[in-house]
Amino acid sequence: MSEVSTVQSTAHQGKTTRKDNWWFEPALIAIGFTAFIFYGTYRVFENGLYEYQQFLSPFYSPKLIFDWWKWSPAILILWIPGGFRATCYYYRKAYYRSYFMTPPACAVDIHGADKYCGESKFPFVLQNMHRYFFYLAAIVLAILWWDVVVAFKINEGGFCLSVLGLVMLANCILLSGYTFGCHAYRHLCGGSLDCFSACDSAKRRFKVWELVTKLNEKHQQWAWMSLFSVAFVDFYIRQVASGQWSPVILFG
């Protein structure tokens, strides 16, 4: 077995004996995050082309209309899924490494261990709100599932099968895998129990915890796939609303 590379002394911060391209993953993550942030910000302030017939963009769902609100309704909505993802355990690791370099990779020291304070100081202590964002995100997810049901309907109450509706369905499946594979939900299901076999209710909770754990094992994949599926659904609806694309009706 080859010798494990280690970090050099803090006198040579940023240097490492690692020979692989350790910088590639954090750089790729930074590019992905930045692209999504730019696109999402543009769409929020574009404040249009987010609805076509029964199809509604996830950036603007639920559809909120207030006479006193003069700006984009997405501002009233996106702080919930945005806060849920920003405080997510996986995303913390990803953007801490990519943007803050604390550290950018294992066995690579940039700032020095003496500078690292974890999440014990402001503003990082606010990451503890993740469990509360989970409750709110679950409500938003339920609304997005309802949007999928609506997408398969037509005005007369019949059934409509479209490519856009199927894309919205796939997005909700990915969002559900990400949301209910969340570390906070895993703890909610069984993290507070000392014994899973103590009683029938504990055994039932163990089955739920076991399912959530299977989702949690792929949390990184769910996180990225759902992030880009949300953006793609919004983009698809924008293109359809602008007349550039078609929802491609398969039946109905």
C-alpha cells in the first residue's frame, strides 16, 4: 500500500505532498454553483415567462399574487428552498471547500488549522436552522407535486400527457429523493431513539429510518441532480411560454 500523503507544516500553507488534481473537484463545484446562482438570479428578476397554461415554474410555485407586492413573487418563495440547500450538510461541505477553501480538499491546508472555527461563530452558526428549513421545504415540495398533478390535467378535467409534464414529474422525484434523504429528516425519523427494538413504534420508525438512510447514502447525487432538474424545468417552461419550444403533447 502506498504511503498516505500528508499536509506539510503550516509554515507552507497551501502546499501538499498530494500529486493528484485535488483542486479539480472544488473548482468544478464552484462552477456549477455559480452557474445556477447566476441563472436563478436572472430568472427571479426577469419576473415573467414562468407560466404556460397548466404548467408553472418551480421558481414561482406556489403562485403568490399580492396587490401590495410590486416585485417578483419568486422572492417570496425561493428563500425557503434556497435556505434549505444553503444549510444542507452536503452543500456546506461543498461550498466551504469551493468558495472558502476550509479546506479545499483532504490533506490540503490553505488557511491553517488555527484559523478554522467550524460553525461556532456568526454567520455560520445559523446553519443550525437547517432542520427548520426542512419543514418548510417539505411543504414547498408537496405544492410542487400538486403542480405535477395539474400538469397532467386539461381545462375540461381530462388527462394530458406531455413531455413537459414528465420532466416536471422527474424533477419532483429527484427533489423528493434529496429532501427525504436529508440528514435532518434521518435524525427526525430515528436519531433520537436509544433502541430500535424497544417497542412496536420504535420498530416502525426503524423501517422509515432505514429507507431514509438508503436515500442519504446518495445524498450528494440527489443534491446535484435535483439542483439542475429544477433549473431545467424552469428553463423548459420559459421556452414554452416564450413560444420557442413546445410542451410536446403525447396524449390529451
